Amino acid sequence: MVNTVTGPVNPSELGITYIHEHLYVKPNELPRYYPYTLDSIEKSTKEVESFVKAGGATIVEMTPLNFGRNTEVLKQIAERTGANVICITGFHKDEHLPKWFDELSDEEVSAVISDEIENGIGYSHVRPGAIKIGSSFNTITDRERRAIDICANVAREHTMPMITHCDKGTMAIEQLRLISAAGMDLSRVCLSHVDIPLDVEYIEQICSTGAYVSFDHVGRDLEGHDNIRIDMLERLVADGFGERICLAGDMGKKDYFSSYGGRPGLSYILTTFKTDCIVRIGERAFSRMVTANPASLFSR
């Protein structure tokens, strides 16, 4: 079963899934992170409603510890819209690691993550469905290496999937080496943002390890109709890597939510983008990326 904010569901019931999104985020460092602050329940609810209306069923909400995560609000959004919302535990990159991370031993940090998995988060004891780790642009710091090792061990012990942050798409292979060294099965790992470098060979190298990729910067080239990314998907499918790709928009910013006056909105991937994409890769390949592949990642 997969933990959602409203209770466990069978992986086969996840339906159309966005693997990496943000619905409610309130970072501490304002005004620097004001553009990334999504703090209106009403607007986020409206956005998820548009996703559901377009056929969507599940959103993996990737806001981790110490970055303004609010599982109580996520539960409200899920209850209002009927969508499955999967929240996560774990950490972002070095810049966003909590101060207590350096004050606690590996065992104590592990206990914090394990407690969220076993006993839940917040007043409602919402249980996370995945664990997050992150690394910085073109480097993995010592603190990040420590966080990756701790979280990979917790993920392995609790048989949970791991979804990572690769800053601007970098350091994916290096992340996988560290995760593998911790004894985790790479088929339970999904690397995010790796479409940003626009390098198909890089993505194929990641997929060849057995890991999944989160192709999640769809919607950043609306004037170009996302043609470059559709070109990439067409080649990845032709080369036999369609079964390792999950889709999302990573639209954790006011500029991307229609409800805040931005674009393209959460429905874009299932409407305009899908229409353009299936002409090139077909309905079956597209459906696999948003349905079968996420379900497989969450299957134990």
C-alpha cells in the first residue's frame, strides 16, 4: 500500500500521477523565497481541481522537512478535491538542511525520519509515502553525502521509494552511486530535474542503472510548445527507456499556477502538452509515463 495524506491506497489505484509537484510551501527565508511561497489553501485547491478535471488522480508533493511543509493543509486539499496527495519526509539540498541536522548523530537523524514514517507527521499523523534527498549544483557537499546515506538506509529499512532533488539536473549519477552504496535497490529511486540540461544521453545513462527519472520541467517553454522536450521524449521512447520516465511540472512557484495568475497550471501536462506529445510518442507511451511508471516506483 502507498501512504497518502488521507490514508493508504493500492499502487494500482494511484491513476494518473505527477511525480514531483508542490502544492503548499511556506519557506522561512522571505522575501527571497516569496515567488516559491504557495500559501493559499483556496488557490492550491483550485489548482488541484483543474488537475482532477483534466483526468489527474495523484500528486506527489515534494516539500520536505525545513522548507515550509504543512501536511495538515495537504490533507485539507486532498479532502476538498478527492485527489490522492502523497507527502514526503527527508531533506532538501545543503542550503535547506535544518540546524539540528549537525547537532544530532546519524542514529538520531535516522530516528527523526523513521518516526515520521512509523508514527506520522503533525496533528493528523499523516504518513509520508516517499523519502527525499537533495544535492547542490555540480557538487555533493559533505552534509548532503551524510543526509543521502542516512535517508537511503532508512528508505531501505522501511522499503520506501526515494525521490531526489538534482539541482539544475546535475549530480544524478553521483547520487545513485551513494544510494547504491547504502544498499538500496535503484529501481526504488527517481531522480528529479534531470531534463533541465536537455541531454538525452545523460538521461539514458541514469535510466540504464534501473532508476526512474522525473521529467519535470515540462511547461517552461510554452512559446516553443515544449518541442525540445517532446523531441527528447520521442528519442527516449525509441531507445527503449519509456518505462523509466515519470512526468511532472515541478510547478512550485506562483508564476506557474493559474490560480495565482501564472501559467501553465497543473492541468497543462494532461491537456495541451498531452495533445502535442501523443502525436509524436503515442497515447500508450504517454500513459505509461503518468500511470504505470509511478505505480511501479511505489510498488513494494
